[in-house]
Amino acid sequence: MRIAFAGTPQFAVPALRMLLASRHAVVGVLTQPDRPAGRGQQLRSSPIKLLAAEHGLATSQPATLKTPEGRATLEQWAPDLLVVVAYGLILPPPVLALPRLGCVNIHGSLLPRWRGAAPIQRAILAGDAETGVTIMQLDAGLDTGPMLLERRRPIHSHETAGDLHDALSELGAAALAQALDEMTAGRLVPRPQPADGATYAPKIEKSEARLDWSASVIEIDRRVRAFNPWPMAETSFAGEPLRVLRARIADQPATEAAPGTLLGIAEDGLRVACGDGVLAVRELQRAGKRPISARDFANAVRLDGLRFGT
């Protein structure tokens, strides 16, 4: 098949690499325009643009696909199929109808659960036992199109959103390869999404990452994992912001100490009182400093009577 690819962030890279190694022809790549990034706010190319340049692929970076001008290059490529992975632009009806075989998408959840922008983080926050990827046919709705194929995997108890992101990125590429093989063989049968069980995964807001130590230890552990690598779970210490990068639920019963109280250092980390249990914080980052281990943090401060969140 002649395949055009639309994607932007690192999550999309394994899928494009798979296509480049396949028997299909990648006729062009759509990716988001370069954006200012870093302290110097210099324009930075997306990971997909860099990979496309590495392989000499034709690339287009329209600000929108809603105009004839924005769609012109894609029309010139005349793809049989458009593969979309975390592209970041809405595909209007003329784009959905342009490829002979339509547009397929790798979505990072088991649809219809967690339609929307942040399925990986929302799955961790909700305590889902498993997740996966769905290869779906795109339609005009928000992740509402028919499902073509899915792959499942468990969410492990210590996985962060970053860990799960990387795993689902590779799983999605493998699932896409299988879907394309079955599509060319005429064995792929689209299935409508179930009417029940649909949930929405709204974009993560930085304000959500603020930790409330009076909450349950399970909820706090999920927040630490879900917000790593962005925006990072945050508390305060000695009146300054403090990021909690990694933690796990301690094997210790609830304490009568006030939530946020530092209970001392142990093998599993710096133990902190929560609403109904104890969290072992393993890695932290003070404002303007590099990340450090819990033991290094404990060696730098006196823990007696101190609390996070104050």
C-alpha cells in the first residue's frame, strides 16, 4: 500500500519505524509545525519530523487541515491509507475521505474506555488493572470509530505514565503491523465500539498534580505514577515546592501522625504518613535542583517533626 503517516511526538516513532521496515511505501509524513522549546525558546522539530528527515521522507507541517491549502500536499501524495498516531490536529471530513482505505489510528487504551487526550494517565489514576492499544478506523467523532484490532497488557503496580507510554508505543507498532497484514489479506473486519463503558480522558492539568496527604495512600501512589514524567506530583517542604518523582506504598500500617509527616528513612524510601497508610517516597526534586534519592534528601535535612505539604 501507499501509506501516508501523521504523527508528532515520541509515542508515534515506533509505528513509523515499523512502516519504514515494512513492504509498504511511506509516501509522506504529516507532523505538527516546529514549536519553541527550552529556555531559549528556539524552534524545535518533532521526533517524527527528525525521523522523517533521517530517511529522506517528504514532510508537510500544515497548521490546519481544514483548508484546501493545508490538505494540498496530502492530496498530491495520493495515499491508499493514512496512519495517524498522536498527530495533534483534527482531521476534517475531506481528509477522512481522501485515502482509498480511509484513516487508521493507534489509540493508547482499550476503547471505548478512555477516549480523549490522556488515556495512559487516566488509566493509572483510575486504578485500571489492564490497558492496551486499539487500532481503529477514524471517523468524525472523538475516538468513536470502529475498532479493527486490540492488544492488551496489565498495568504493573510500580509503572509510571512514562513507563506505560513507552510500552504502549511499542505495542501499538506491533498491533499496527498485524492490522496492516490482515487488511491486505482482506481479513480485517471493523467492529463498532460497544455502547456501554465509554469514558473520557481529558487533558492533564498541572493543578491536578498537587498532592493531598490526607487522601488514601493508594490515591497518592497513583498520582505520583500518573504524573511522571509530566507534570510531576508536587507538594511543598519548608515553604518551597517539592516534586515527588517516584514512590511506592509502604508495607506499614496507618499511623496516628498527621498526614504529610515524615516518619523516617527505610530501605524502600522516605516514609510519609497519608490519610490511611504510609507512602515510601523514593526520589524527589527540590526547586531548581536535580533529582535525588530519598536517602540523599534525608541526609540533607533533619526529619524529626517535619511534614510535607507545609
